[in-house]
Amino acid sequence: MRRQVAARCGVQLGVRNAPPEAHRRPGKWWEVGRRRPAPRHAETIAEMERRTKPLVSGLGFPEGPRWRDGRLWFSDMSARTVSTVDASGRQEHVLDVPNRPSGLGWRPDGTLLVVSMEDRRLLAAPGAGSAGAALEEVAALSAHATGHCNDLLVDGAGRAYVGNIGFDLAHWQEQLRPTVLVVVDPGGGVAVAADDLLCPNGMVLTPDDRTLIVAETFGARLTAFDVAGDGSLSNRRPFGVAEGVFPDGICLDAEGAIWAASPLTGEVVRVREGGEITDRIKTSAPAALACMLGGPDGRTLFVCTCTKRDFVEADEAREGSIEVVAVDVPRAGRP
């Protein structure tokens, strides 16, 4: 059965870096979703009639949502800004990131860390939110990142795990290849945490800090690792292959399930370990980019969406939104 599911997803078991077969077809990368609509299994999926509703619109390409201090923090890749929004929809500008911000996280002392995509750096913003706050380089990642850097996860010791696309999206048919996940220690040292990943993107850390799960967007799968006390990763294993879903940003709930944004199918899906999809919720926009549980009780799912699936195309459109929907199981773990 596992091999049948893998075959339907185009994943070769035992070959970690084999991309789904659909990725080799002509066209832009997001057209994969049009050719392979997400399946519906009424006996296993709770088909939610509810949909997300917009909280704030007029954004460019929102990404990297994080719930902290009663607000949702997020990056806008097109506007090249980091901002916050509260439950009423009131926005506040935090800082500018000239080379497009992506993943966000905080050190134990409260210092904001930001991924700078295009120049492949990890930056710190000690005075984020204050007038004239400056960005400081923590680490240069271009020696390891073979594509634009993307999402970020910061653990309780202040270590930052950073993913990257692995290739130039404009030439994905020729360049699609695996890449690495790096870990940056609090002093700025950079090491490879895991290799042979197809676009390591959104990540979560379980509440006991012992398991890290990463979304391999172009691998169409979620992959889990054991985390040692020094932050090193081992015991690589599949968390789940959700058929038809190419996961982007993800978050974890208190039952150990993962909510994954699916940019190709315009929805967020809840995936249990093993790959069972328990819930699907459609978004108003066709591209669901990232998601985060938050709100006072941790049961509000915030979803970054856009009418475009490419942040360059989104630069002028300004058709990005943050949408919300109530769910049953609250947030857990990091981020």
C-alpha cells in the first residue's frame, strides 16, 4: 500500500531526492497543481464547509507567519517588509529587508531573526519595531544555499535552521535538484544539518524539542528527524506523503498533526503522521502559501495567501492577503 501511494505521488521509495514525476513536465512549476487535482476521500477526510475569511488584504506576497505577543508577525516578500497584524486587522510596520524577507524567529533573549532571501543571509534585528532599527548579519549562507533562502525555525537554544529553494525557480525544469538544510549556532557558525532535500521549506519542532519536521515542497512530502541536544539531526524518516499536496509553510497542533499550506490547490490541509489528511479548508485566493496557529486560545489558523504563485509576479499585483479560520485543536511546539 505504501508503494502504491508513493507511486501515485511520483515519489520513488528508497531514493530520497527523486522529484515527483509531474515536476519534469513542461510549463511553470505551479501548473503541476492544475494537472494533478488534490484527491478527495470522503471516508477519511473531514470536508469542511467553512472557508477562510480575509483578515487583511492589499499585501504583496505574505509569508513566514508567526504568532507572538498577541499579534501575527509576517514577511511580505514583494513589499520587502516585516509587519504585524492584530485580530482586528490593524497592521504595523516593523522593518524593511531590502533583499526580500522570508522566515522569522526569535532568540531566547527576544532578538528577531530574519531570513534575507536574495542575498542568502540570516539577519538579526535587535531593535525591531523601533525607529531607525538596523539589521545585523548573523551568517552568510551562500556557501551552502544553492537557491534563494526561504523559511526559518529557531529552537530554544537560539539555533536557527534555514532552508533554501535549491535552484532558480525561473529554470526549474533544468535545475530541479536537492539541497541542504543548514543550522546556524548563536555565534554565527554554519553547518549542514541535513542534505538531499527537495526545497526544505516550512519547519516545526515538537514541544519536547526532540523532533523536527520539514516540508519538502518539491518532494511533495513531510520529513521528520530526531534532534540531539547539540541541535544535530538524525534518524531521517517520512512523516507523511499527502497525495496532491506540495507543502509550503506548516505549523503543528497539540495532537501532533501538521497544518500545511498547499500553494497549488488553494487550501490548507491537516496531516497526521503517516500521511492521513483529516481536514481540508479552502482559501479565498488560489495560492495558500503558509499558515500559523495563534489567537488567544491557539485555535485561529492564520493563512498567508495570494492570487499569484510567484513572488516576482506578485510585486505589482498587490493581491496578497492574510485569511483566518477557527479550528478545533490548538497550537503546539515551535514556531
